[in-house]
Amino acid sequence: MDLKYTGSNLAYINQELSKLESGKSWRLSVTEWKKKRSLPANRAYQSWYPAISDFLAMTIPEATRYVKLIFGLPILLADEYMGPIIGEGLDKKGFFQLDYEEQLYEMERLPVTRLFDTEMHNKLRDDLQHYFGNLGLILDYKK
């Protein structure tokens, strides 16, 4: 059972809880309600890493870092809220002065897609499909 409590729907919450089988013990957890991301959609591009790594002649970890640097970081930096915060932090650490190989290595430690909202994940998937599709690698959603 996954219920959203807003303060004005306590009667509904009680009604739903009363449907639970009596005589059993139930664990209730209360957390702040946040919009859930679709796990299958978020995992879609991760399932593309083997194909991307083969296409680019990289290992999967290298391809993951490549996608984070070339596609993910620009999306994050373009965000109205996150961009200035992340960009300023990276600038203070000298990230933008690093050469490509060093920036790629830093992607191992830098959270990028973990900070994405749904819109950012959608853009990443669209960008990957468009870019690699133009190169002849079709990235499709598994069913």
C-alpha cells in the first residue's frame, strides 16, 4: 500500500488502513512524498551501456564515464537551479582546467545522473538515442 497523506485526507488514510487484515502486524513507514521516477525508464539508458561501450571500443565503466561527461554533465549544468551550484563547485576544484582524460576519470566520483529529475533523464535518453542513432547505433527500449 502506498498512500499520500496531505493533512486533509486522514479519513481516507484510516479507511485504507482499516482494510488491512487484522491479527497481523504491519510495518508503516512515513517519508516525505516526492515524485517517483520511473525505474524502468531510468534504467533504460543504463541497459544501453554494453552497446555503447562496444560501439565506442570502451569498457562499460569507461562508457559510463563518457556518457556522464559528454551528455549528463551538460544537462546538469544547463539546469536553472543545479547548474550554478554544480558549476561553481567544479570550477573551484579546477575541474574545467583538467584535460579530457582527467575529466573523464573524475566522472567516477562525481554524481551526475543521480541528481537528475525526470525531465533530465528524459533528455539524456533522447540525446543518447539521437546522437548514437545518427552514427548508426540504434538504442531501443527493451520490453
